[in-house]
Amino acid sequence: MIRSAARNLLWRGSAPSRPGALYLVCWFLGSILIGFFVVPLIALVLSQTGTNLATVAAMPDVRASIALSIEGAFLSATLAAVVGVPLAYVLARTNFPGKAAVTALIDLPLAVPHTVAGIALLMVFGRHGVLGEPLQALVGLEFWGTLAGIVVAMMFVSAPFTVNAARIGFEAVDPRLEKIARTLGLSPWRTFLRITLPLARASVMTGVTLTYARSISEFGAVIILVYFPMSAPVMIYELFLRFGLDEAAGAAVLLLAVSLSLFLLLRMLAHANAGSREMR
């Protein structure tokens, strides 16, 4: 019916009216959401003076906390890629009983309050946790009050972004390309590394970028599992409790500048990979 209506329009030589009103309404509603995102950040930045930012930036604890957050976020994103991308490939290419349950479990950390996640992680990776105590006794690996604990807390709340984005990217790759590569003599491993992964690279990079961004901003799970050494969000909270809003806002602006710069850099790399793939 729709096709016949379209043919009638073409036969009559008339064109449908452009949905200008629809676009205007969508842009108006969307601009409200964009403003909701942007205005508080602009207000935060404008509230600071150069003197206050310089004073806060000169504090060794603040610089150390920002560096610790960056290191933990990159480690979290790297580990999420190492273990999450293979899982995403399996979910994209195979069907098995319980697949829907596995997919739901991957999204579970997104629905768990982060303080609840921190307490749950403490039960497993704490000094007397299910894994924390034996790992400390066997290999000396500690999670309480260490970078390893920060990475664990960050990865718990952020790894689903890598898995989901990579799965969508793998599903977009035509399986027939893999079959053709296999008929040409490539092994399954070489097919994955030379055909499938490069074609899905933009989605994988997007997922890793989102995992990094979510990791560097994590507070609830980190503060329960690892209060010291302080990551940047925990340090900002500590400054707010000890000195008030000015110092905390200054540290927040510094963290915002650093995290956004690295986030935009990673997004540019992801888009550059996508652009180079399309040109090929």
C-alpha cells in the first residue's frame, strides 16, 4: 500500500511536504536535554578563578589523585577490552541456551547502585574476602587500599560498555566475509584478527572509550573498596568535607579538563579508525 502511494505521488509529479515542524519540535526538545548536560558544567567552570585553580593545582594530593584516576581508568579499559571483546564476539556469532541470561548478566552492573557494588566487591576482594584473602596469601596481591582495588571497582561498573559496543560492532560485520576468508585458507584466528576485528574496530574503540570515561568518574564503588589512596572523585569529596565548595570545585574543574581532554582524544581516534576503514 505504501509503495503504491509512493508510485502515485511520482506519477502525479508532486512531492511530499518536508517535515519542518517535526524537526523543529525534535530540535527544541533535544536542546533542552543538551542544555541540561552543558549548563551545569559551564557554571562550574565559570565559578572558578585562575588563582583558585592554580592554588588547587599546586596541591600534591590533588595532582596525585588525578594521576591515579587516569592510570586506573586506562587499566580498567584495557582489561575490559582484553576479556570483554572476546565475550562480545561469542555473543555476536553464536546461539546457545541461556544467551539472553548471559546478556542480562553483562548489563547487571549498570542497574546495581554503586555503593551496593562497592560492598559486594568488598565481600569478594576485601582483606577477608572470598578472593582477596587467598590471593594475598598466595601471590601477595592486595585489593584493599591499592591500585588493583581501584581498577576492580572501576571495571565492575564500566566493562558492560565495552562488551555491548563491541557486540554491536561484530553483529554489523557480514558473516559471509568471514566464510570467504576461511575458504581462502585463513584460520579462524587469522580471520578474526585480520577481517572481523578491523571491521568492528570503531565500535570496539567506542566501547573502550566509554569504559574509560565511566571508570575515571567512578566514586561509589571505589570509596568503599579503596578509600586510600584517593582517586580524584574521592579526593574532591574529601576536599568538600574538609574545606568547603571552593577547593572541591577547583579540583572538579581540573579533573573535568583532564578527563574531557583524554575522552575527546579517544573519541577522535575511534572516528579516525572508522574513517580510514570507510576509505578502504
